[in-house]
Amino acid sequence: MYRIGGENVDELPLAIPDEVPPRADFDAEPRTGNIPLTVQFRDKSLGKIDSWQWDFGDKTTSTDRHPVHVYQNTGSYNVRLVVAGQKGSDTKEKLSYITVTGTGNRYLLTLMPGWNFFTPPKSLSQGSDTAAIFASVQTDGHSLFEFSNQSSGWRRVSRDSVLLPITGYWIYSRKQEEIILWLDPVSGGKKTVEPGWNAIGSPGTGPVRAKDAMKSLEDKWTYLVGYDKGLQRYEEVIIRKGTGAHSDERLLKSGQGYWLYATGTGDIYAS
């Protein structure tokens, strides 16, 4: 209450900003750009605040009020800020707030509902080469799997694992997704195969005849089996020097994984 003069009394509501409960808010600049992307975050919260807890969406955090963060991988990131003070705490989360794009040649990989047997057709650009590029895919709890060859067997692929070129991977998707891969403009890459079954991929960004894709293996391969992600079933086997439906004149599809049976060790090169 504020008193003016002798008997006249005026009651004025006095709002003291520091005494209101914390209300979290923030902004950032820039919000889009190529890797590595340096972003300045600014706290715009209201109330008396004693602590700030930032989550940048890429497994890194900060307790600074106005942090600067560098994003090293491509993707779309949710950002969350939790503020706290004597009057309580509050949380603000902004979905897909930061978008980081890659460098190199852009390649679009389409995932279909169900299991997808895919490959990076060439080496991926640094910073865009880990399984984190699939973070937005709704996998319904399924892991990303790799089967390089019979000696190494099956392996679960972690978010930070580098995806290798011309290597077959399995991923489950609840719905159709378009994933952008950023291909290294210089290094094509290669895949070493061993005797027995190997999970490989079609080399290159366009269709290629099976016998041409396997040319570097000479006679050290026997079978190729692709997986139709649309129909969710295996395709007819391709046989070296085969004919008809099994002909090695058949085209391998770019971005698709294949089971290869090799009779010796050799390298497959991206085209």
C-alpha cells in the first residue's frame, strides 16, 4: 500500500519482477546452417532465477545463462531449458529448433515402413557420417544392425558409430521417411569382403549391373540377394554368370543392401 497525504489513501499494486515464479524462455541465433554450426543461445526467462540447465539435443548440456554451443553433426535438434529459483522451476522446450545441414553431395535415402536393408553408397562427409543421422526415424524400439561378414557377425550400431560405405545395414521404420545423406565429394570408399556371407551395398549413386559392381572381386563371388523394402521380402538371387531371372546383368539399386556370398577376400569400390 502506498500512502499519499493525510487522510487520502491510494492502494497501488506494485509488481516486483524478481518475486514472480520463474518462467522459462529463450532464443538462439543462427538456427540453421552447415556443420560445424556455432549457435549463441540467449536466456529470456522471467523471474528471479538462480540456475539454468540447457539440453542442446545432441547429448550435450550447459549451465551457463547465455551459452554458445557448436553442433558437429547434421540433423534437427530439440532444445530444452530448465530454470529454477526460490519461487520454483519451469521448463521450456522447442522442437526441431536447430537445423544443421551437411557439406558435400546430397543423396536422398528413402525408408519404407518395416525393415530396410540399406547402404551408404559412398563415404559420408565427416560430421554427417554417424548413425545419429537416423535419430528422427521412429524405429519402435528396434536397434540399427550391421552384419559386416561371417567372422564379425551381427552388431548393434550405436548412435555415435560411423556408417561405412558399401556396407549393408538394417533399420526398422514405422513409416516412410526421407533421410538426407551427405556424401564425401572426394573419397568414394571401399568395402572389404571375406569368404562366406557379407552384408554389402550397391556401390555408387545410380543403378549398376551386378557383374560390373562385383568386377573387382573377379571370380571370388557367387550370389547376391537383395531385399525389397516395399514388399518386405527378398528378391530373386543373382548368380555370377547366371541367366534369366538370376542373371548378373540385373541392375543393383543404389542405396540398397545385398547379401553377397564370396569365395575369397577382396575389395568392392564405390563407383
